[in-house]
Amino acid sequence: MPKRILIADDEPTVVALAKQKLEKEGYYVEVARNGKEAWEIILSVHLDLIVTDVIMPKMDGVDLYKEIKKNPLTANIPIVIITDNRIFKESFQTLGVEHFLPKPLDGEKLLHKVEYIFTCADLDRKNRQALILGAEASVNDEMGKILQAHDLVVGKGTDPIEFISNTLILAPRIVLVDMLVKGEIKSAEIIKSLSLFNRLKDTKIVVFTQFSPEDIGSMDGIEQLRMAKNACMEAGAAQYIGRFTPATFWDMVREYFV
């Protein structure tokens, strides 16, 4: 789907030229003549980017920015501030704004800024991919929901061959491997094979289990867990997080996404 961009500015001629420039490149463009109109559009349609002037009637760019950021449904939309005022720019930088364009709004500069922001967003999305290989689909689903709640793109499965293939294609930021995954290929062998590919040099391999020693109920079972863990770590895993526990899972893996 084409990206949808909002331009909020009270200079109609400038906005019309910028709109024409973006639409020629395949973007959908919404236009607002003041901050109040911009906010109504923001609440009514899905937007991928907001470009706004600072000085506007009815609601200025500062108040509009604050409304956007305090609403959880809109807080993550990238924002570009149009200003050539040093004080305005420094004030918005203090609020966390990274992207600016000088006045008057220039269509070519706007296009370059838009393409840069969307390229960075696509790269960031790729860097927030996670793949899960687990013995039990229900555990995979629960783990996946936690990762998705933190804005990660998640793939899940129980088939080792499919998992290896997807990992090689996607080169995700992290893969999570159940150290007692079912099938003819043991988890340590899967990890060792992934570690051989230079394409995956930045992919972190994290090992987990769905069992605790209490679940195993025997010394032989506990020893099996220990041996499987050691084999996975020796094969190239970056971390063993133990038994998957929803309450602590995110804290165990969040370092890989910051």
C-alpha cells in the first residue's frame, strides 16, 4: 500500500506544489490548513508521516505535536517540523524531534526527507524481526504475543527445516530456539548450522526451554536439560534464558532490540 502523508501548513500554494511532488512519486497526501484540521485528519485516517508548520491558525505546531505524542494511537507517527527559526528548532529537538525542513517548504527537499525517513523505518523494521522455533505451538504463540506487544515482527514455527530456511532468508535480529525442539535435527545442530553463515553474523541466537527441573521430575531428565543447554551454548548460542516465563521474558531479551 502507498504511504499516506499529512502536510499541515497554511500556505496553500506551497502545499499544493509539495502535494503534487509527492503524489507524482506514488504517495497519498492529506492536506490541512491549520492545526485543528490536521488533528481531525490524524484521528480519522492511518498516517505514515506528518509534516507540519509551527505557526498555524486555530492550533499551532507545538500544540499539535503535544496532542500527537500524548495519544498512544498516534505517538509513533514520524513527524517533520517545517521551520527556519533556530529557537523553534532547538525547542522541538528538546521534545525529541529529529526531522526538520526549512521554510518555505520545498518539494524536492521534502521528497528527499520523506524517502530518507521511510528507508530508515524499513531498516528499523527489519532489525526488529524475531523468529521462534519451539516444540509447542501454544508456547510459541504466547512468546510471540509478548514480542509483538513491543512492536516486533515475529515468525513462529515447530519445523526445524522451515525455521532454518526462514532464518537464512530474513536474517532477523534474534532467533529463539527451544533446546528440546522435536524432530530428527537437534537444537544444537540447528544452532551450529546457523552459525556457519556469514549472512547471520549479526543474528543473535537465544535458547530457552518450556520445562523446569520440577516438570522433569527425575535426575535423568535434569541431566538431559543440562546437556542440551551446554550443547546449544557450545554450538554458538549467545544466551540461555532458561524456562520461558511470560512475566520475565521481555526483560531477558530486550537488550537485543535497543
